[in-house]
Amino acid sequence: MSSRATARFGLEYFTLIDYVTIAAVAALGIAVKTIITPLVQIVSGPLFIPGGAIAGGFYMLFLILGFGIVKKPGTALLIALVQALVVFIAPTPASHGLASFITYLAPGLAVEALYLILRSASWSLLGCFLGGMIANIAGTFAVNMVLFRLPLIPLLLSLCSAALSGALGGWIASMILVRLQDLKIISES
């Protein structure tokens, strides 16, 4: 394998600006999660709707947003890894201890797999919509498998809620990306 091929899939593939963007987007995602999740759980608790699955769409959008800004394979996974490291090292209400590596990396891996299939369409409206949906489903499923182990019917309700919330988060990420393109902050390609 040539050194050029190695650099494409290694850390050298990302620029300093990419790393700064990844760190900033990861931090914003954690901050939003810390604020949004308790608020959603207050509203969803009496309705017996899984609050984490609903709130997930609002912070999973940062995986999609980061990928749409950087536009390089591995971006969503790096954002998820940074988030997992931060919540593990500096425990927040969003921390699951060592399990955070599973619960945070699962959405990143799911987004990477989807965008590997979609390729350049990943930052389109449909790509963002599907990305948010798959990220939140993967995250909700991972949290369920590691922490809750819900029975089938509540799990399905939780995953359906996650799909709807994630799709909404993906749509919001798409709108932000379009606005950033309009302002010439990021390129369209």
C-alpha cells in the first residue's frame, strides 16, 4: 500500500481545521444533550414515552452536522469518539461509565456505514434525514442493550420514537448546512 493510500485513511487525512470543527461539534453535542435530555424527560415521563430516545434527535444532529461540514469519511466516528472520551473523563449526566464507548460509538458507526453507502448524497436533505434517524436508532438500541434491556414492545416504542426524533434532528442539521452554504461558510461540494 502506498503512503498516499495510508494517509487517506489515517489521521493525516484530516486537517487542523477539520479537527477543530470535530472538537467543537462534539462539545456542542454534549452541551445540548446535557440541557435537552432532562427537559424532554420532564415532559415525556408522565406520558410513558422514552425521553432519551426523543431527546436523542436533538444531539445526534451534531454527528450529521459535523459530517456535512467536514465531508470526509470517519468524521462522525471521530465526533462520537471525542464525545465518549469527554463524558468518560469528565463525567456528566450523559455518562454511562465505560459503556459510554459503546453507546456513543454506535451512532457514529451507523452514520459512517450509511454514508459509505450514500457517498456524496450524505449531506443532501435525504442523507441528513436518514443519518439522523439511523444515528438515534443505533444510540437508543445501544443504550437499551447496555443499560435497560427493555422487553420487545417498549423497545419497539423506544426505537420508533428514536427514528422520528432522529429524522427531525437530521432535517434540522440539513437546514443548518444549507444556511452555512448560503453564507459561504462551507462549500456545497
